[in-house]
Amino acid sequence: MSELVLDNVGWVAATPPRWLKRVGKAAALLMLAWAMLTYLPGPMAAFFIGPIDKVLVDKSARTISLMRDGKAVFAADISLGKNPTGQKQREGDQRTPEGKYKLIWGNDASTHHKALLVSYPNKVQASRAAAKGEAAGGGIMIHGQRQWWRYFTRSPLTNGCVGVSNLAMDVIWSAVDLGTPIEIRP
């Protein structure tokens, strides 16, 4: 039990009760654990993975792999567009494009837990769509999930992007440099 002391505000406890100290320590430990689980896995994994020279997306296997010297050093499950089979033809077709691109921009404040922009469409794809009087689409990204509770799981569908779990996105974000080539296979 703590003693009460009169100060200029009124009666206050001179020392907090023992149970309050324990609750405070427990809360501090929980916040530290949450921060470690939220911010450290990506950079730690990237440190152990080492440099990446290519990102490989296999649509049929629904996987993304970080490659070094032709070998996968990290892999994760992905979700694709609602109509994943075949090459993306136009904006709104719900397909994930196929081909060789680069990762050209990153957004760590994305509405989805971090996002890396794929350089789709290339000049040929854009002109092909324009010849048909359609927009080729764009804004194709590798991204995490909107909901914080999807840290370990991916959502079932995207609108043509490559969706991964937030944990996988943290690893990809930390391991991949902008300008890294990405190949998306059927």
C-alpha cells in the first residue's frame, strides 16, 4: 500500500502501488515485442539473405522468389488478379502482366502495407493497347495487405497486382533495391 501525500493539487500517492509497476512493465514488454515483430523481421531476413539480383514471379505456382545467381534465396506465396491466366491486355481485365520489367518505385506509406511499382506497361504493350483504342493499365505493384492482422497471410485476390503477406512484404522491401529486374512468368 502506498502512502498518501498532500501536495498543491490535493492528495496523491507518493509511490505507485506494486501492481501498477508490474502492469507498466508488462505493457512496456508487450510494446517492445510488438515493435520487434513489426519492424525487425524484414531487415533481419534481408541481412541473412544478402544481395538480390532478380525477382521472379511464377503465376501458375503462385509464388514470388528473390533470386541471387540463378538460385532462389527467399520465396513466398502470392495472390493475383481475379482473372490471372494470360497476359494483361487492357486496364481493368483483372490480369497480372507477364514479361520482364523493373521495380521502379517504392511506397512505404501505401494503403497496402508497403508497395513496389512494376514498370508495366512497356512501350510495345502500351502501343498495342492504344492501337485497339484501350488503355494498357498500370500501377501494377508488389504489395502487402491493407489489414494489420494479415501479417502472416495473403488476401485471396488483387486487381492485377502481386499480393503477399505483410511479413513477406517486409522481407522483399528490405532485400530488393529499386531498379532490380522482375520477371513474371505464366
